Amino acid sequence: EVDANLAFVKQQTDTLAYVCEGVATRVSYRAALLVCACVLFLSPRPHVTVCVIIILSHTYWAQALYETFKCRRAAKRRKSTMLFPSSTQESASHDGRPSTITVEVYENQRWWVGKWSDNLLAVERYAWSDETGTSRRTKEDVHLPPPVSDGVWQWSSLWRVNARPETHETDPDGWTYARDFATGQWSAGRGMGDFVRRRRWCRTARLVPVAAAAKTVDGRSEASAEEGLRQRSQQVEELESLTSVIIRVFLCLPLPMESRRPSEDADVDELRRRVKRLEEVNKQLRHENLELMRQLVAMKEGTSNGAVSKPVSKSETVQPAEKAEEKPEEAKVDDDEQQQQQQQQQQQQQMAMTFNCCQLVNFTDEVFNQKIPNNVPIEHRGPTIEKKLADFCQFFAKDAMVVDANTKKPILEDLRDIRTRYQTVFRESGSDLEIKTLRRWYFEADKEGGQEYCIDFEHHAHIVSPRPGLRLDGALGVVGPRDVDLITLYKSSNGKIDCMWLLPDKNRIGQDKILGQTDLEESQAYQGLLEIVKEDAKKSKATVPTKVHYYDYNKVQTIG
């Protein structure tokens, strides 16, 4: 009961402080208007003065602009860079001090015309704030507290959304909705009059003894700490040089020009020539790679149609049937064994030329990213588009399908629909079309020839596609160039892609570099696709692959 009374008093105190801040803001705004009016009345043009006063007195945006500057400056003064108070402590050590602490940051959004946005009103809270909304706090603002006598603080988890849909406290994405931020009446589902929402991000820190922290502190050793100090000094020097440049610009002083020696110019030119040569070699290797892939697919299709007939010499054809009949039974048995060995070798070659699901998806992405210029007539681009389309469709089975993962209804029913649809995409998207894989889970088959799956978080750039529900060739209209984030589930067997399940990545969690493998596997989208994998394996009377490989392409450093 005492705790409840203290919480009520704290809530009323926070509300009173928020109201007092708003009143002070309005009073200071009126005082500023009065000063502005006094200055403007001294101008030689009274009609301009009257117009300005009327505009300032009745324009909401002028007031919002002033309050924005005032609130932002106040936020800088009271910005918090420490952990939250003791109410967020989860457990304590034997001496009463906290051993783990959970910090929280709130993400706030408002409903504008047709979408949720983090552009809030100037009189409201910030897009990232604490629970009360009076202090601005982002994920980057939260730091570890200083070390204590016998230990240091370390992060024990990443930032994650505190979603509780099972208890109906939040929706599946962790959002709670309300009419405005001042009411404080939050619900898990959005009503007709709810125009704001917020969700809670949490991260846990733990107290580590000094002996263990000396070996590794947040993944950094003493050498890395010295490296951090060195980088900090470099940043300070860069800031000082930038400040000197700004001062020289404002004072109209000449900027210091760095003298470059002729040898440096020669080195730069040589590096540019080497980069150009490497780009040409890279282009040539890509072309040869595609040619080799086409040859492998052709060889595989040839071996699957039937056994390769062994060439027969003329002497064997002329040999009469009588001598064949006189052949002993032991020789016939040897011939049968040779034929069985040849069939086994052919089967091994066929299995060796079968691509796994991960390779097939990489091949399709490589063909998808081939540039087709859109500044030439269509009759000249036609052969290039047909060649790219043939290279793309060769990795799909004849009965391949594209299915909507939400409704389980087919979008493209066979290879003919896939060909027609992607012909429109390649023709209309131009040279800026690109697909980029951000994250991948590869479900490797437990035995050779089994079904395999890939779950890819993909980003499609500058894609133009037919309008949904209309003709696939784009004759009745297309949707303009746009960037789309998708979560795609690929299924392959016998070296071909059999099916694709598409799911929109509305929150773009694939691009969030803060989220790790565990965070993404706990998401609703991944769990839904995993259920599809289990249902498909059960439908085809196969087992779900147990070997799962995870790849994070956001952390792969590339050149060029």
C-alpha cells in the first residue's frame, strides 16, 4: 500500500512538472511576441509591422518552431547518459548491490496521413525518450555506469523489443496505442481514436568481477582500450581541424592548401588504372562463370534423360551373332557388373552436378543484378533481356510456384507465369535494379538429394513490377520504381528451385544491424516461415533438415 501511494505521488509530481513546463513555454512565447512587437513598431513601415504581428499571433507553426528550439535546448541540458534508477534492477548480489540492471528506452510515433511516423509535434515528447517522455534518450545515449571497487559493468544482451502479445499487454511488435501521450491510457490494440503509439526497448547489463573483466571487457582487451584512446585523440584532432576550417570560412580567410607532390599524383593515377583493370577482369570472370553454369545444367539435363550410350566400334558391329552366342556365361556376368558400375558412376556424376539451395539462390541473384541499360530502344534491348531471362529461369523447375506466405495462395502458378512476370521486371526496371541479401538461414539436407530450404531477408532496389491482380506482362499498367524489403523462403530439390514463399518485411528488421540471430529467430515473420517449412516437409513425407547455417551479410566487408 505504501509503494502504491508513493507511485501515485510520483505520477502526480511528473504530471505537474510537465504542465508547469508547458505553461512556462507559453508565457515565454508571449513575452517574446511582446518584444517582437515593440521592435517592429519602430520600423518605418507600420503596415508590415501589423501583418507580422497578426501572423505571429495566429500561426501555430511559429509557436511550434519556437517551442521546438526551446525544448531541444532543454533536452541537451538534461540528456541522460547513465543507466536507469534502481527500479530497473533485476537481481542483487550477496552484499546487497545490484548484479544485473535492465535499462529501457521508449520509441514513440504518431499517426499521420496514411502511416506511422516518428515526426512528432513540438509540444509532445521526443521520438526516443524515457518512460515519462520529458527526457530525450536514444539507444546511443545509454552508456555503462563507471566501474566499482571490485567489478565493472558489461552488456549481457542486445537491444530487444519488450513484446508481450500472449498477455495482451502489447501487440506482436511490442506497440501500445493511445489517443495522445498525455492521457497515459495505453492498450495493446489500436482503436478508432488512437493516434499515438510507443514501445519499450530493453537491454541488460551485469556486474563482472575485476579479475574476469581484466581479460575481456565487452570483448575488448587492454590493447583495444589503448586503441580506443588513440582513436579518441584522432577524433579530437579532426574536430579541431574542422573548427578551424569553419572559422576561416566565416572570417573570409584563405583555406590552407595541402601541397601534393608529383609522385603522389602518379600513385593515384596508377591505382585508378589498376582498379579499372580489376573491374574488367571481374566482369570477364562473371561472364565465364555464367557460361560454366549453363554447361553444367545442360550436362545434368542430358544425363537425367537417359544413360549415355557407349560408342561401339566397327569390329563389334560386324561381329556375327553366332560368336556372341558362343560367349561363356562368366563373360556375361562380367558385362553385367561393368554396366552396373557405369550406372553408378553416372548417378554419382549427376549428384555431383546438383546445386544446393544456397548456390541456386546465389545464381539467381547474380543474374538478377545484371545491368540492362534503359537509354537504348527496346528493339536493341530485347535480345539482352531474353538472354538474362533465360539465364534466370534455368534454375527453376517447370512446376515452380511463387506463394504468398500470409494467405498461402499462389501468386505465380508455374514457370510460364514466372517467366512473364520477371520479363516485365527486367524490361521496365532499368539499370538500377538490384537485389541484396541481408540475412540468410540455410537448411541443409541431412542426406543427398533431399529437400533444402533458404530463408533470406532481401532488399530489392528500384524494382518495377506489374500491377497486382492484372496482366503479368504489364500491358494494363505497372507499379513505379520503389525499394522493397522482403523475407523469402526458397525450396529446392534435384538442383532446381521448386517454390518461393514471399513475406513483406514492413519493419525492415533485416536491415537493423543491432538485431542478432536470436532476435530475428524470435520474430513473428521467421516463426511463420519456419511453420511453413515444417508443413511442407510433412506434406511431402520428408524430414525437416536439422543442419541450419546462419549468415549475416550486413557484417561482411566488401570492396567496390
